[in-house]
Amino acid sequence: MALGFGKSGSGTTRALLERYGLKPRDLSDSGLRAFEQLAAERDDLAEKLAVAEDLADRDTLTPAFNRRAFIRELHRTMSAVERYKTPAAVIYLDLDGLKALNDGFGHAAGDAALCHVGRLLTDMVRESDIVGRLGGDEFGVILNYASAEEAQAKADALSQAINLTPIMHAGQAHRVAVSLGVHAIAFAEDPETVIARADEAMYADKYARRAEAQKFAGF
């Protein structure tokens, strides 16, 4: 009597049998049990591999992607821009005041600030967007299907949220500011060029705000 598919991994068992051109009736009871065991082990391995791949993509401190994964996703976005003519943009962010926070309250406070910003960014973008930590205090956001105007509006919203939301650490509230640059992805660009141009826009924003602060301070 041939065995039926077990509840665990039955879909994978059927797929494996079909892959090798077999049907349940072609196997003995012990052979079918072996296939079901193989299917269960394959499902378990696939799940562990997915977890490992996700961990390999993640920044070690924040919920953002690491730089390698961010560049890979930027490649995919740029391919879609070129193929389907869909708009997309990159926001480059640099935290202002992180060094002072580290020096005054310790690196644990600085780490708390980075985690805080990483969570804010991931919470405030869509599932189709990508947040990555690109360096020590630098983050990037890939906005898929976003025009330059929409990207700038999102950058303004992110800046306001980061500037106004306190960072709680060891019972104390801290704040960091952020400088942002926006670059709309164009055809015939490579990922490093896109990041470099968004970085240039970020530094222009940083210097403009610094000049404005000095003006009000009377320098």
C-alpha cells in the first residue's frame, strides 16, 4: 500500500517527486518516507539559509541594510529605472552632533542615536524603499517610484522627525540634527556616482545650514 503525503513538507515532497519524474506509486513505503524526510530537511535548510542571508544583509547595529546590500538594491533600482522608465531617488543623510554625543556621554549614547535614527528611517518609508547605513554616521534611503519633488518632500519629513524626536539613553533625552541631500536617479549612472551626487547635495545642505546659523549668531 502506498503512503499518502504527510502534512509536513508535502508540497516540497510532491515537487521533488515531479522534479525526478516520479509519482508516489513509483516508490515503496520506505522510499516515499525517505523522500518526505528529504523534503522536510530541504525546507529546514531553506529557512535557515533565508535567515542567514538576511543577517548578512543587515547592519550590525541598526535595523538598516549594510552598505553592500544597499549597493545591490541600488543596482536593482537603477535597472528598473532604465528598463521601465520609472522615477527613483536617493537620500543621503549625515548625523550632526554624533561626535559630541559620543564624547560627552559615551559611545553607548552614540549607538543609541544611530539605532534611533535607523528605526525612524525604516518606520517612515514604504516597504518598496530601502534604508541602508553607509558609514559611521551616514545613512542612505532608496525611494523607488519617487520623483525629485516627492523625494525632497520625504527628505524634509525625515529631517523634521530626526531633529525633533528625542533620543532616550540612560534616563536622559538627547538630540541630534541631520543634513540631507537628494539626488534623482538618471540614466547612464552607476551606483557609486548616484551616492556621490547625493553626498554632494548633503554637504551643500550642511554648509548652507551652518552659514545660516553663523548669520543668526552674528558671525
